[in-house]
Amino acid sequence: MKVGLAFFRFPDNLQGNNMPASPRILAFAGSLRAGAYSKKLAGAAAAHARAAGAEVTVIDLRDFPLPIFDEDLEAKEGLHPNARKLKDLFIASDGFIVCTPEYNSSYPGVLKNAIDWLSRPAKNPDGTPEAPFACFKGKFVVLFASSPGALGGIRVLPELRRLLANIMCTVLPDQLALGKANEAFDDAGKLKDPKTDAMVKDIATRLVTMCRKMNA
């Protein structure tokens, strides 16, 4: 049995026709594995966000390796260069598509470690102090989970939602947990089930809509 679970929806009347074009969306998965289902799901959501008119950048955390966050290392060497690169991408974005596997009922360490580095205060290019949570504050986020299990990683979503809300992201209530994810994609990485794909499209489109409203 394949399970796709979507919860809570913003009213359709929040979607309008006279919106600023091309909000900037950053999409990524909380997994390093090359064939991760969460990466495929991020790709599917990103494609729908592009179709809705967003400029979407898909990144792989594997391309931004970071040491385990350590304040002694930070004090000695400053913000890690890859954390700086990631932070610049986050700051330049209006919203995030976050797809994660479920590890022991929670989110992966690589995702938490990246967030820990990104949450650290830094300096603006002009040398002035960066505002707290500069790359998270006011950003709209939609969450997806994936798992070979029937529940689709549903237990990780409230954990990740709480974390992101605490660092001042605006996490939309729309979400989806994809069960039997090992069977959900074709050889091209597309979702096989039209109903599940429609749910992903709906959530991605709502994110684009909210980011447009933020920029209006």
C-alpha cells in the first residue's frame, strides 16, 4: 500500500492572478545518499514550483560538506566556507522546499548540522552584524517526508516543523508524507501515482503563491 498524507490547506482564495513574478525557491533534501527518495521528491516538488512560475534552485547537501558544529572550531576558524555558501543561497531565497527521510522518528543529523551552522551569527558584506536568523526569518517553507515504510516518515514532520518555526521560518500547514517511497518513482525519478503527484503540485504551488504575496 502506498501512502501519501497531506494535512491542512490554505484557502484557495489566497491564490491570485495579479502577483509579482518569479519568487525564488530553494529546494533540498535532508539526505546525502545519491539515490535518496527525499531527493527525488524534492526534484518533483521543484518541477511543480517552476511550473507555477518560481525560480527554483535545487541543491544537494553533499555538495556542501560541513564538520559537526563545534563552537571551539567556529571561534578558531569562523563560519565554515560551505556554511557561508549555503547561507548566501538561503538569504537570497524567498522560500524553501524541504524533503527529509525519517531517521529513528526524527530528522537526519546532516540536516540538523546544516541548520546549526546556518543559524550562527555572521557579518554582512559591509562588516555590520547580521540580524539573528537572517537566512531563516520570514521565509516560507513547505515540508515533505519520505520512507519505504507505510507511514511515509510522518513522525519526522512535527519535529522538523517545530525546529524551523523556532528559528523564525513560516512553515505552511501543507505537508506530505510519502509511504512506500521505494516504489513511488519511475526510472526517470517521476512519481508514478497521479494523485500523489497532484498533492505535491498543490503544495509546491501554494508555496509559490505565499512567496509572491510576501513580495507584493
